Amino acid sequence: MDVNRKNHLLTLLAAAQESVVNNVEIPTDFARDFFPPERKEYELTYFDKENQQSVISKTFAAPIQLDRTFGKAGQNEWINKIIFGDNLQVLKTLIEWKKDGLLKNKDGSDGVRVVYIDPPFASKQDFQNKDQKAYSDKLKGVEYLEWLRKRLILLREILADDGNIFVHLDWHKMHYVKVLMDEIFGEANFVNDIVWSYRTGRGGNSEFNKQHDDILFYSKQQKHKFNPQREKSYTKSKNRKPGLTNYGKATTEFFEDAQGVYRWSSMRDVWDIPYINSQSKERVGYPTQKPEALLEIIIGSASDAGDLVLDLFGGSGVTAAVAEKMDRRWITGDVGKLSIYVIQKRILALENYHSFGVYNAGHYDESKMKTFTSHEWKKFAMSLYDVEPSKEIIKGFSFDGVKDGELVKVYSPQDLDTIGGPSTKITEKTLLDIYERVGLSLGPEVFIIAPQGKFGFAVDEYDHDGDWNTLFTILRVPYTLMARFTESFSAIKQANDRESINAVIDAVGFDFIRPPKVEFEIKDNVLSISSFDAESRIKGEYKTHGFDAFSMVLVDNNYDGKIFNFTNFYFNTDFKNYSLYIPELVKGKRIMLIFIDKFGNEFKTDMELK
């Protein structure tokens, strides 16, 4: 540190101290002087902007649990994926998959070849009509930017070395996100600002009609995958005829269609692609749906058949559908249950689709854990509590991992059965045996993970009334109520009307599925809900909820007894006095209903309408 900087910092510290003494907040621009950015060029600065490495290291990698599969896949064959859960936690898990060699492209390279995301635009812009508002985004300003920035940082880590990312935005925050992407991917790796031009609705009297979106195209490295695309370029010459034209050093072939005579030329970065109209066969009924023609260009230009495509703002499922049609492997997902079922239905409607599965991340089915082997159970339990697996034997006693630098012992149900049978429990004597055997080699804390109900005591921390130098911290599966481990948790929340479909934005931590209890009847096409009871566990606190926790109901009015393929969906706000007229219900047909609460839990039932 040179003398000038030292004196400058001392002056600032004195001014900061004076501000605190006078109960005045320290000016935020002091932070830039105390902690100058690593980059010397420009950057976007704002309060609570987290260090990039901190984003990667602190993000919880949510285990991904298979819920259901469609199609048949051979052993060790890739299965395409639809993942329900907060995408930040999913991205961290995919980074681990990449490190483990589980994300492969056609040529064997690791990572995702092309990422396309269409995140909420931080706006209240309506993309359709007043009855189908598309976005009601809740995150504003810097909160939105930091929320998106964290995901972009992780997406960079998931990309293959020659991979590309396309980020779909509108005019609200595009310019800020461009600066963020210059920071994250490097300005030298900016490829294109693609303009998607379309015509929808009417504009105001005080401005030009806003009828385009921007798609920011970046590569991970300057040497990146790109397949040049071509477009028709129509000639204005009235004398031009189809056929070959010799220009001396070059020959150009012209063609003709209903719009006139044209030649093929390199595609521009302005794409004139119509918005999907309300009567289009392509429309799936999901707000903010984008046209397949848009994704055909993106996926075709940035990948080859067999390569991996990723979109974790799955929405209407357009990325997965186009990737499937173009013979790419794909991973998609969303934090909204409606989106998950829309994507599932869209893929099932395609002929000869490849095998795919629907997965949960951060929201788990406890009953499936009963089928785990001892190794699978331990691996899942450790991932829940962010434990790094690491076998270590001390004085003949085996530990399974490390958390926050301290040793972790995991007891699977099978371990306990082996020790003394199904009724075996971990008692204070168990901890005493460990301490007497290994005590001097232990650190200040040891974590014990085991199934809930397999402990013979109720406390979460045990050190023999302060006699021991080591504190045993108890972590129960499926969950712990300790505030230390749940204080940052926030629940997944589902939309209860069309305006809030994309307001389900951020969820941290994990929870286990608790289906709501629903009592209802159907009479003369009227669905009446007489009772709706839901449970939630947020930050370790149990709560019960009534009809206010009802999010939506999905209806399959011609259920085949095998695959749920919903024909319509209705939100909480569509009901009047807990009742709703559903015209498509037909007597004599079998139907299936899925009631979803605002935490993403489902109650499923099917019946024949008599």
C-alpha cells in the first residue's frame, strides 16, 4: 500500500467514524474506496452485490430426485429432464454434475452447449390482453439485477468451453443486464444483440410502438460453436428472374416464391418473426409463450444434434419442444407447477419423443427415501445439509463427511438395523461411546445425521451438560427445526391467478412434500370445494392454511388411467364462493384432478363422472 492510499483510507475511516457517532449512515460510495473492484474497467455497482466466487461457493446444491419417467431408456442412456424447483439451487447441482462428467455433448465435451433463458422482465408489461396478463414481477431494481446476476454466474460455470448463452429481455432492464454480462462473460465474448421484431396490439400516442425484444448473445470463450444461418433476401429489381446470375467473379442463384424473387444471404441480427396469435395451433395456453421459430434459429446456430440444451426458465416449454424436434438432449425446468405440467404435456404430444423424466429439487417425496440403499440414503442426506462426502477413520471409527470443517457421521436406516434391528435408536450412550473412543481427536463440533424418530432424546445439541470439549449437533432427516439451519429458507410459492404466474421467483433450502387435504364434489358441471387444508414449514415453523393456500386445479377431462394430460387449469381466483362451473366435464368419462397448494404440494384424485 502506497502512502497516498494509506492517507486517503485513514481520512475516510475518520469520516466514517464521525458519521456513526452522529447516528448517520456511512456513505455507500466509501465501499468502492475501501474495497476497489477487481476489474479496472467499468462495472455496475449497487448495494448487496455479492462477490462472484461467493455466489458459487455459498449456493446450496439441491439434490435432484426423480418423480416420474416417460418412454423407455436403455441402461446408462441419457434421459431428458424437467426439473421442478428454484433454478439457482438446480444450477449449483448441475455444476457438480459437470465436474462428475454427467453433462456430455455429442463430441464428449463436458458442459452445456447452448443456454437460452427467458427470465421475468422486471416489468408489469402485458403481452396479451387484460384477461391474460403475462408478468407481475415482484423483484424491482437492484434486487432483480442481483437475482438474475447470481444465475448468470452459475450458468457460465455450466457452459461447455465453446458454449453460448442467449438471454431474452425487453427494454426495461436490458441495458443493465448487458453491463452485468460484460462483467460475467467478458466484453470480448459479446457476440450479438439480437432484435426480435414483431407486431402485437396498439401503441400509445406519446411514443413509438414498443414491438421488439432483445436477445443478448454471449460465448464462454472467443472460440465458440456457431453454425451460420441463412435467410431469404428479396430483390427489389423488377427484372430479376429465378436462376443463376453471373457477377463476374461470383455467381449467385436466385429463387422465387409467393413474395417475390430472392437469394439466400447470411442472417442478420434483426429477426422478423410473428408473435403467436391466439388461434395458432402452436399456442399451449401459457402466458409469455415464445414462437418455436425463434428457438429453431438459436438452437440450430449454437449446437449440433446430440448436444445439450438448457433452459431453467422453462415456462411454456418451447425450448424443450424445439430441442426435442431437433434431436438435441435437453434440460429444462421451472419453479411453477403449471409450467412443469405444460412442458410435460407438450413433449408427450410429439411423435417418437425421447425418454424424459420429471424431477424435484428442494421439494422431496419422503416415501421414495424408503427405497434407497444405505449408500443412496447417506448421499441424499449429506447433500440436504451441504456435507462434503469424505471417508475418514479415526481410532477405528468411521466418519462420512465434512461440514464447515467439522466431521460428520451419518447413520442410514440400514446402519441402525445392522447395529440392533428396526427399533434401534441413537441415544446419549451412543454419543458417549463416540466421545470416549475418539474424543481427543475431535474438533469443537461433530454433526450426527440420522432419520427423524431414530433418536432417543429430543435435544438438537449435546455436550454432556458442558463437560465435553466437543458439541454434538443433531441433524434429522427429513428435516431439522433448528433455526441455525433454516433461518435462510423460503418456501416455493405458486401462482393463484394469471397475473402472478411468474411471480414465483425465489426459494431457498429444502422441504418435503405434504399433500393438502381436499374435500369436494362435482354436480352438474360445478366443482365445489368444501374443505382445503394445507401445511407449510417455513424457517422451521409449522403452519396450517385454509382455502387461501389453494393455488390452482388442473383437469384432465378424459383420463386414460395411465398418463395425466391436463385439458385445462383454473386458479383460486376463478372460484366464486369456493365453486366453479367447468363446461368440459362430460358424464360417463373418467377424469383426473390435481389440486395444487401455493407451496407446490399436490392432491391427486380420479373418478368416473356419473
